[in-house]
Amino acid sequence: MKIKITTLFVATFLLLSGFNAMAQNREIQGTVRNSSTGVVLPSATVLVKGPPIATQTDINGSFSVSVPSNASALIVSYAGYNS
């Protein structure tokens, strides 16, 4: 059985931040949870697709990462889960 991981963050912020001046970073914050149970996933890895930027979630599943304005996706992984 495959378990999907979801990351909650404000999509509107991602879309609107593209209108800012070029070469500015933006701060992305969210919580990583198991999509089936809603349980938070501490120590999950959150990787920015493209540049080598990554962070881990805290004990509450929360994360914050500064990403370049041209970043297009976050990749989340957690030991024992398929993403």
C-alpha cells in the first residue's frame, strides 16, 4: 500500500511571489503530514527542486525554507514512505 505525503503551504503566495523583482528569495512555510491519517511527520526532508537547498521538518512536522524566485517545486521524502 502506497502512502502519499502531502505538504501544506499557501499556493497563492507561490503564485503571487513570481511578480516580485527578479533574484529575490521567498520564504515557504508548511507542515508535512501523512495524507491518510493526518499525523505530522517529524524529520521529513523538504528539498527545493533545482538548486541544492533542503531542510528538515521539526518535531511538529513544520518547516521553513528560503527559495529562489525561479524555484518551481518542493520534493518531500520520509523514511519508509513512497512519495
